[in-house]
Amino acid sequence: MAKLKYLVIHCTATPEGREVSSADI
């Protein structure tokens, strides 16, 4: 679960990664 949280935080910092994170989740 920690990995997911880290991904979400990283996503927030990167607008481009946000889309990828949303799709990944």
C-alpha cells in the first residue's frame, strides 16, 4: 500500500504522471 501512496504523491507533483497514475489505479 505504501507504494501506491508514494505513486499518488508523485502523481500530484507531476501533471503528466497524474494521468498515468489514474489509469494505473
